[in-house]
Amino acid sequence: MELLLCSGVFFPMVSAIACYLSGRKSKNIRDLLAEVATGIECLLFLFLLIYVAINGDYPTVVEIPEVCGMGLSFALDGFRSLYGLIAAFMWLMSALFSKEYFSCYRNRNRYYLFLLLTLGAVEGVFLSADFYTTFIFFELMSLTSYVWVAQDERKESLKAAGTYLAVAVIGGLVMLMGVFLLYSVTGTLEFDALAGLSGNSAAYTSLPKEAAQKRLWAAGICMLFGFGAKAGAFPLHIWLPKAHPVAPAPASALLSGILTKGGMFGILVLSCYLFWGNGLWGSLILTIGVLTMVTGAALALFSVDLKRTLACSSVSQIGFILVGVGMLGLLGEENTLAVRGSLLHMVNHSLIKLVLFMAAGVVFMNVHKLDLNDIRGFGRKKPLFHFIFLMGALGIGGVPLFNGYISKTLIHESIVEYLGLIKTGAVSGVFGESAVKAIEWVFLISGGLTVAYMTKLYVALFLEKNHDKAMQEKFDSLKGRYMNKVSGTALTISAILLPVMGFLPELIMSPMADLGQGFMQAQGSGQRVLWFGLDNLKGAAISVVTGALVYLTVVRLWLMKKTPTGRVYVDRWYKYLDLEDYIYRPILLGAIPFVSGVFCRILDSLVDFCVVTLRKTIYKDSKLPCELEEGTVITHALGRFANGLERVANATIWKRRPKNVDYEHKYALIHEEWSEDSTIIGRSMSFALLLFCIGLLITVIYLLIQH
């Protein structure tokens, strides 16, 4: 079992090298190897999931000592095996779709290399058993996935990739600081050893309890910053709307569906282990979740780019998950609904975005455009594509009988449950009854915004006709030629899962939650939920009706305008609300370097001023009685002697052609040149190696003499 667990991480990385080398000889062999490697990885995690289901959700821990100093540590339980399988399945579907999608791309060898390297890094994150291992693979995942964003090497792609890498690097550095702080307080980074630590920090450190608590919170905030940056939480979400439109569609599906869950994994560990049951931490996560949920939904509603809309939608759905994570922190021992809802919405969002981004890839593969005005009408007369996109849209919209409805219902029920506890006085915290009621309505309205922007995409693709009749005729003539059978199979299998999971929640989704809730420290067994009861359907109905109203009033009346050729979609988002271009870049690349430069220049000038002032006053320079202007005493003596000989020679043998050389100055210059040469030689690597060899030779001779 230990070998299989390690294989889940390192097998894709070895396969990446094999694919790259084979790709230099044959593209078909490379593509086949990538598909086989991801297929084997999927079967491996399916076996591990079955093993855990049969033998119980008890973590199996594997340690690889002395790697990167502290060693690596992996664990296997229900949650890890479940998400490892989801990641492997998504990579398999993306690999199948990539063969057709990248048929006209350059640098495909590079793409497949980093595709499999990233798979290994992602599995390393999900299987990690301590924060050190998580950090190692988290940073590896960020660096390898950077290549996806910059794949086509266009100007906008490189800029978006730069933003992605900057957020990842800054987040990683802040996270590393948090890891250092946590280790200084606890002396351990193992997840299990950190359980409930925030309430008993004095037992793990020699610091006073209050100081330990402050340092523990500082560590938690730093790590939350790093994990939140990757998850796409507000206000660190800026890379998502920029990276997805320029990245290849198969990569976008993985960036949105899985890599953001790597960040969520870290937030779950912080919330379910380090700060378990901490109401203040739960309130912080809930606040971030609400802001992320609303911001992402608003950005998606205003967007007129297909993939950007889906990217902003990912921000919003991460907000829904964070709301659930916040509620599990607030509910404490009554957190079962929140735990199961958060877990299932992570799973649902991964699978839904796999479908939607691959569908967007089909559009781009045929049209090479993503603007809604250019691609409108593409989906007409394409029943299979219609079915695929509709499954994803209904799933993410939380419509009953689809998987998104199940997870959103659980999160909504956890909010209602907490509201009931407040009314009875069983809990108290940062949020009062009115605030929690407002959060509930924001949750439902954000669900309505999801329905609105997905309706916008659906209508544009499948109901409206393109204003260019020739283009619409071209779209209609594609029929069954817009994707091949392999791509169609990958998309269809992925899409069918969504209604099946939603229609059979007790058979499919409840066992998933049962497997994963142990990792998230759920208390008690899963409660039986009347999925299609009146109260739960009421919440979904509010969101659907809200979405319909927003679409009819905001989208059709304000986000579209009349032109001579008909109504077109317009982007009315106020450009000065762009956090990257108008806040982060001016501050990080403009204000901070300028202020730092001025400050350092002032300090430098201040030091010079103080030194000059002291030398002219208290420490005023005075010439020493015997101070030589240049050279040494020896060069001075030799020079004077040579000058005397020169004068004697000029008066005798050189009388016809006398010489006038200042040997005292000449010898001083020679001495200065020798000093500089010796300094350079003494600092050179060659000289150091020579001295080392001489020392080693002397040591060997000494040892030989001793023997």
C-alpha cells in the first residue's frame, strides 16, 4: 500500500519525462502515452478509494525521510482517495480532449510534459500529511501550471501568466512565513498533531499562552493568504479572470476545477485541524466567502467573454465553498451539514467546470473566438453539444435533479441551522441574527446571479442567431464535424455524471460525503435530508426566480444595446474597478518601489552626511608626522636609493643623455599593482581550489607519515 501511495504522486512525473522523450520521435506515441498514464493513475486511485471504503476511513501514513531536509509525509483516507480519483479522472478526460484541441498548436511536447508534472504535484498536495509536504508540492504545482497559462506565448498570455506566477510566488512566500511561525510555536507541522491546537497552544510551546495564541493566529493568517491566493478567494482572485481566457481550454478546466481545490485543501486543514471549532476563525472565513461569492458572480454577469465568464464563475463558486467552511467553524459539534455541503460542492464544482471549460474549448477550437457577439448561435443544430453544455449550466445553477443543487442545499441548510441556534441562544459570536439572515439572502441571490449569467451564455450559444448570416450558415453546416469521437466521448461521459449524481444523491453523493467527512472532523453521522422537500425546493426556487428576473431586467435591458445589425452584448464593468491594473500593479510595481527607493536614498545620504560632518569636526583629518602619501617604507627607501644612483649616473656616465625617473613613485605603483593582483587571486575560485588541494595534499602526506 505504501508503494501504491507513493506511485500516485511520482508515477505521473516519471510518465511526463517518458512522454516528452517519445514526443521527439512520434506525436501519436506521446499522446497515447499521456492517455495511458492518466488512465493508469485513474485506476490506481479507484483501487485506493475502494480499499479505503472496505477497510474504513483510517489514515495510512507513509514517510520518506530526509527529502528536502525534513522529509515528505503522505497519508491516505477517504477524502484524499476521493479527491485523488477526481483529479486523475479530470486529467484523463482533459488528455483525451487535448489531442484534438492541440492539433494546430505549437510546443505540444512542452504542454504534455507539464500536464503530467502538474498531475503529480496536485496528487502530492492532496495526499500530504503535514504542512511541509503540502508547501513543497504546492509550490511545484504553481510553477508547473504556469506554463499552461503562457502556452501560446502571446503578449496577453505572457502578461496573464506573469500575474498568475506573481500571485503564486507572493502567496507561497507568505505561506512559508506562516509555516515557520507555526513550527516555532508547535514544534510540529503534522496535521493530526495540530488538531484543536488553537485552544491549547500552551501545551506545545514554552511561550506564554497569550503570546503563543498571537503567533498561532499570525501563522494561520499567513497560510490563509497563501492558500487563498491559489483558491481564488477575494481579494486575491485577480489571476483567475486573466489566466483562463488565454490558457488552453483543457488547462483551464484543470486550473479551475482542481488547482483551486489545492488552495481549498489548505484552508480546510487550517479550519478543520488548527482552528477547529474556533468561532472567530469561522467568522473570518465566512466573511471572505461572502465577498468572494458576490464578487465572482458580479464579474461573471458583466463579462462578454465565454471563458472569462466561466473563470469569474469559479471565483463565485469558491465563495460558496468558503461559506460552507465558515459555517462548519461556527457550528462546532453541529457541523455535519456544513462539512458535507462544503465537501460535495468542491467535488461538484470540479466536475462541472471540467464539462463547461471543455465545452468552451469546442467553441474556440472551431471559431477561434470567445466574445459572445462572435460565437452567438454556434450551438444551434448541435444536439450533443447542446446536451453537454446544458448539463453543466443546470448543475452549476443549482437546479433540482442536478448535482449542484444537492451541495448548495446542504450549505444553505447549515446557514439555516446556525440561524436557529442563534434564535435559541445556543450560540453567540461575531454575527447576530440579522447578519446571518442577510448572509442567507446573499447566498440565495448569488445563486440567482449564477442562473442569470449561465442563462446569458446558454441563450447566446443556442437560442440566438449570429448577426452575420454567412457565419451562422457556417456554424450550422458543421453538424457532426465540430469535434471528433474521442473528444465527444470525453465530454459526454463527464456531462452524464452531473444529472446522475443529482438524481441519485443517496446512492452516489451521500457515500462520497461519508468517505470525506472524517478528514474534515465532522461530528456524528450524516443527517437524513429531504432533498426534494418543500423547504429545500423553496431555496432553489428563490435562486431560479431571482436569476430569471436579473436576466430579463439587467442582462437584456442594460448589458445589451441596439445596433444597426441588432442587439449586441456590451461590457459595462467600470474599468477602474480592476484590482490588478488600478491597485495592485500601481502599488506593487510603482508606489512601493518608488517610496522604498526614496527612503533608501535618504538613508544613504544621511549616513554620508554624518560621516563627512564628523570628519570635518570631531574627527577632523590631520596628516600623520611620518605618513607616506603612497607606497610603503620599503618602496620609499628603495626609491630614494635608486633616485640617488640616478643622480650620480646623470653626472657621470649618462651626462650626455641624462634620465629623469622618479623611482620612489615608480616602486610605489608597482607595489600597488602587486597588492591588487594578490587580492584578486586570493578571492578567486581557482586560488581557493589550489589552496584546498595543497591542504588536502599536506593532510594525505601527514596521514601516510603517521602510518
